[in-house]
Amino acid sequence: MIELKNFLKQHGLWVLFAAAVLSVAMAVMSVFSANSSPLVNLTGILVSPFRAGYTAVAAWFNDLQNYYKDTTDLLAENAALRQQIAKDAETIREAEAAVEENKLLHQLLDLTRKRRDLTDFEACMVTEHAATNWTSSLTLNKGSSLGIEPGDCVIDACGNLVGVVDRAGTNWSTVLTLVDTDTSLGAQVFRTKELGIAQGDFSLMRENRLRLDYLPADCALLAGDIVVTSGLGGIYPSGLVIGSVEEVQLDDSGAASYAILAPETDFEALTEVFVIKSFEIVT
């Protein structure tokens, strides 16, 4: 008891000062935290920076998860869209093919009505055009499996002569056009009934032209006269339009004339043709 009194005498002022400081600190802390005890408030102040860091990390991780989910969903959606686009494109191609086939069938029906002597046609698509200094030909998508043979005449949708089948494979065939130098067939001028031979010529093939040879020296052909197949010999159908006369000239002997013909059909523009597999000979 005596020692406590002595301690208070010696240090009482400092004890009083410390108690005052502690009281003031407790009062200040109470003001800043009305709903928490001073100790709890102090603890909150100390852990607040760590709590903020944890919250920021948690928010970043949550954003990362959402980004990954959104990206995954977008990739899946894009893949599904690409598949749908591919299916739509295939549907469009099938529809276009059906339209082309329907167009060919209508053209074939019209030809059958116009030319009842042409008893059997085969509609074909042109898959290749070849035009060089030595040849002028077309490749078709059908061949011997459908009865197409070398020597068959090929016409366009309007019934104009395109050329003659040269070779036929199982599912393809090659057609020499009218201007090819290996093409030669009997022809007749529709207006005058004069006969000749329509055949390709090296010097004219580049200009997409052919000759009508063996005409009389005094023939009465005019520019624009239509020339058709004669049908003589029964090798080719008669009356197929070959082309029109551009000019008439005397040959080197001066004893005969020849005409330069412009084909009625545009070979480069052809996308579909008809092969005449059989016909009736008209006398």
C-alpha cells in the first residue's frame, strides 16, 4: 500500500496523462465508429487495405471467367453460323442447278415441238471451251453411257448447229465446232437452194468464221443469206441453221465461188447444248 502511494507520488502525473490520452483516443474512435466498439473499429482499420485488395482480385477473376465464357459462347455461335451458311450455300447451289435443269427441259420441249423429225435429244452442259490455232472444240458433261456417239450433231437452244461430236467417253464427249478445220458437212442456201460444202478453214478459224465451198461462179448469194444443212446422204439432219453469208468471192481458179459464213451461234457463250442422237430423214 505504501509502495503504491510512493509510486503515485512519483509517477502520478504521468499515469494521469496516459489515462487522459487513452480516454481521448477512445472518444475519437467512438466518434468514427458509432456502431462498433473501439477495438473492432481498430481491427477494421487495420484489415481494410487487405480487404480492398482481396475484393479487387476477386472482381478481376470474376471478369476473367465472364470473358472466357463470352468468348467460348461466341466461338460456338460463329461455328454454328458457318455451318448454317454452308448449308444455305448448298441449298442455293441445288436450287440453281434445278432451275438450269428446268430451263433445259423447257428448251428441249420447244425443240421437240419445232423439229418433230429430230426424235431423240440429250441435253448437256458445256464444261470446257477450247479455241487455239489448230482447233475449236467444246467438252460436254455426258457421253456414251447415254447414247452419245461420234458423228452426232450438236445444236443450241434455238436449234442452230453448233458442231459435231468427235469423241465420246463414258460420261463426257468432245464436240468440234463448225469453224474447226476437221468439220465438213453438206449445206444449202435457204433462199436460192444452191448446194455447197460448209467447212472450217485455218485462215478463218481465228475470226470464228467458215467457208461455203463449191458454189457456181455465177451464184446469186447475197450478204445475210441463211445457210442450213442439206441433209443429203442422211448423215446429218436437214434444215439446221449453220450461219449467214458475209461475202462471196471467186476461188483461185475462177471457175467456182465460195462464201464466208458467220456461225449463227456464239460458241464462247454456250453453257448448254443438245445432242441429236437420232432423227428421221426428210425427203
